[in-house]
Amino acid sequence: MAKGVLVDLTKCVGCGSCTVACKLWNDIKFDSSPAVGEQVKLTDKNWTVVNFNMVQSPEGTPVFRFVKQQCLHCQDPACASACFAKALQKTEDGPVIYYPHLCVGCRYCMIACPFNIPKYEWDKAFPLVTKCQMCSTKVERGESPACVSVCPAGVFTFGDRDKILAEAKSTIAKDGRYIKEVYGEKEVGGTSWLYISDVPFEQLGFNTNLGTTPLSTYSHDFLKYTPIVAVSWGVILTGLYHYTKRRNEISKDKNIKA
């Protein structure tokens, strides 16, 4: 059964332990781009960030809410549907894995993703796409992702997606603090990372206008022709190159004879 992670945003204290664990487990270098703070962004070197948000509590007082961001590992990922090279694949365990040796650098995945997750290594001579892998090797062994295992505040619950979704709904039903919604339950077909909160998700930077239909439903019928178009365009350009080269050679011969 596919795994998932439930994130209780009411418990997060913004310590950033998860961001450090992500870098250490994935052997990602620390650089000057912050992974914790206000308006931090995911980058090719920050697969996980914690955003600080000053919002109004249900009681009407200003409070901080801290939101961990990473790939949500969609149930029906648009990035994988858009990738004709199969460099992105959804596993039975839940993670959406990126295989760099298959990537052709088209970056269709970056355009397709409704959560703006995949990032490109713009500063490298041979760049790749990067994103959270949900520590797929750990999940495959039944272990929680590195970020989940180090949280000191008990923010995360790792387990079978169906079970943690049921747990999220039970928590909401028992505690009136929470808004009556589990983010990730149905968004674009559902995600492996689920969130509960006492503050409306739109106030915390979540995209709440995605709908429930997987984006791959719209893209698959068109993107399946991408390899054909790519090959055909290559043939056309090659033909034009040889045609132009031949014309130049003929023109050069005429000029020499003249």
C-alpha cells in the first residue's frame, strides 16, 4: 500500500531540523540560500524549506505558523505524465522519483507541476532537474523519510496513506481548532503529503484553486506525441542543413569557374 506523510501545522515550531536532515541524507551542499525563514523558496539545493507565516489565529490574534514545503508526490503526477523520457516515475510505495540518467533536459516537468516543485541546476555546465525524492530507499524499507524521523515536535505521521488520511479526518472531527479540510486529499487527484491546519490554507501560501482532476488527464493525449514531433523536427532540420550546405557548395563552384 502506498505510503504518505501527514503534517500537522499546529505543531511545527519552525526549528528547521527537517531541512538539515534532507541535505545530509541526500548529500546536498549547504549554500547561502536560506531554507528556513520568511518567503524562503525551494531551489536546486533546497529540496525542503520551512516558511514562516504571520497570520491571524482563530481567536483573532497574530501568530506564526510554520509550513514545511517539499514535493507533495502526487498520486497521479503531472511531471511524470509530461516526461516522455520516463525520467520521473511514480513508485508503488508513493514517492515520485527522478532518474537523472534518463533526463534529456526538456524541463516539461517544471511546466507541468501544479505546485512549482522541480528546479533546474542553472549554474552547472551539465544541469539536471532536482527535487525531493521522499527518501525513496528508506520508504521502500518501510522507514520514514529523513525529514520526518528527526522532527522533535511530532509534526509528522508516516504510514499508509489511507490510514493517515483517516487519522487526519478523525483529528479534525475531535478538535474544533482545525479547519474542516485535509489539504492533499483531493487536490489534482490527491498527494502523498497531507496537511491539517487551524488556519485557512490560502493564508499559508497553499494553492487552493487546483481542482480535483489530475492534470495528466489533460496532458497525456497531447504529450504522447512529443517523441514523434521531436524526431520529425530533427529530421526536418537535418534535411534543411544538408540542402543548404549543398546549395552553398554549388554556388561556390559557380563562383570559382566564373
